[in-house]
Amino acid sequence: MSEKTENHTHHLPSATDISREMEQVKREYDIALKDRPEHAKALGERLRKLEAQLQEGARGKA
């Protein structure tokens, strides 16, 4: 069953969307470092993933 579904499109986040999310996660990360260090590691990993996504998108446009 490998039917092609043409009505399904996957939204890839724009560089602006990723940048905004990175700013939000960075704020949360800074707060977590002081108040909730147990969450800082996960937020740091999320930041790295977003940075990689942003760089990947930039390479795709080059």
C-alpha cells in the first residue's frame, strides 16, 4: 500500500520561525540555569537542534 497522498504537505519551519523559537528556548534556558538546573540540559539540547536546523536551511539555500 504505497499510495501517494497529494493533499498532505509538510510545513517546514522558516528561518524566522526557527530564530523565534531559538530566542524563546534561550530565555527558558537562561532561567533554567538559575532556577531549574534539571531542565537546563534538555533546553540546551533543544537549542543545539534548532541551531543545526537553521544552519541546514541556510546550506539548502546556498
